[in-house]
Amino acid sequence: MSIAVRTLYPALGAEIRGVDLRAPMDPETFQEVHDVWMDHLVVVFPDQPITDEEHVAFTRYFGQPEIFHQTIIRSRAVKEIFRVSNVDDDGNLMPPSHPTVQQVSLAQLWHTDSSYRAMPCVGSLLHGVEISRTGGETQFINMYMVYDELPDSLRTQVDGRRARHDFGNLHRLRDLKPLTEAEKAAMPPAWQPLVRWHPVTGRKSLYISPIYNDAIEGLDAAGARRLIDDLTEFAARPRFMYKHRWEPNDVLMWDNRCTIHAVTPHDPTERRVMHRTTIMGDQPVLAA
């Protein structure tokens, strides 16, 4: 199989055609796809009308799918599917006040998936089942470039330091339903280096996840918040960013080890159904 690749933005992002996510993938095609992914960080597979089961099967070429630790967002039918949706499992539009919608809406803040795990995920694949036309674009930032261009005033504050990533911080950012004791026990906070090596490319990147970061070594709470805010503001510059405008049945795959992402707001009365799988991590973050 021969794939066709089109660069979407200089900083990151490429479109791949010639791969049917519903069909088996031979080793040569897998290697081509993987190489494009490593080079471009975010890849788009257009026009892929896959089922959830096919979505999970394709994910397994890249690693073991994570199973989300909360039932509030996890699909009832296919446990590996994380439902980024304002529509429930029965197809009903949920109001903006619904706890699930409240939690999903935090994806409008910059983050990288599963950074709160001791071994964070490798990447994610998101299927546009029902897309929004009033917003809902997904924005990605190349964190290699961000680290390479950090001013000295910020670089000296991150080199050799760690930040804490706490899933429970979501519930401090917004008035969400408190975590249960079982949920807290299942996902305790993790300390991760602020600068990491990529295990495949060998490149350094800034590693922050602003919705989960609540502490930094050597700084008080106010100082940690200022530094995370300053790093996020620097990272969110157009030259580092690709913004994806969804078409039905797009599938996006991104590398969580060197990107952060956020969704733009959309009309909450408009249905938006996005199904995600997450590629489980198999090693701790490598400090650079």
C-alpha cells in the first residue's frame, strides 16, 4: 500500500490518505504511517467511517489502549472509548450544566492526555462522529519548538525541575462533582520533568499540562501558577500551532509526548460527539 502525505502547517500536522482504518495494516504501511506521525506530531486520516470496535483495533497497532478510570466519560458499550461528547450513551443531548458536559468542557484549556499517570500515554486517536460547525476546532502546539525557542528567563526556570500533574486539579478549576475516594486512590498525583526526552526522536520538549499542573518543585503555589501561566502563554503562539477544522469521520492521531492541545468553544446546544482512544504508556517520562 502506498500512502499520500500532505503537510498541513509548517510547525506540525499532516494529512495521510491511502490507509483504510477498517482494514488490516501491513508492516510496511505501519512503518510509513509511524514515520509520518513522528515527523509531523499530528496526523489526520480523512473520511474514515469506522465503528468503535474498528477504532480500537487500529489503535492496537500503536500500543495497548487505555481504559479511562472514570465511568462518567467512558463508553458503556466499548470500554476503551473515551467519549468527548455532549450527547449521552443513549443519544440524548445533555445540558451545559450536566456533570459530564462540565468535565468535557475543560478540554477547552491546554493539556496533554494522561499526564497525571506515572507512565503517561503515548498518543491519542480522536474520531469525529458528529462534528460542530459553531466552533469545536482542535488546536495543537509543537512543544519541541516551544522548548527550542524558550527565552532564557523561562528556560532557567524549567531545566532540571519537575511539575506535579494531578487529575484532581480539574475539580479545583471548576465546580465539578467531587472525586470519590476510589477515584482518588486509582489516580494519585504524579511528578514529571518539565523538560523531557522523546524516546523515539531523541528530541527535547517542554512538558506541561496546564489543567493538571498544580505544583512545581522549589516554588510556592503562587510562583508555580505564574510559571505555568507564563509557559502556556509563550507556547500558545500561532507559529507553534495547528488548528484542525473537523470534517465528518476525520480521525486525528497525535503524540502526547511532544504536543499539547485544546478545543475551541462551540454552541452547547449543538451536538458534538467525538470518540477517543488513548495509547497506553509503557515507560516513565525521561527527564532531559
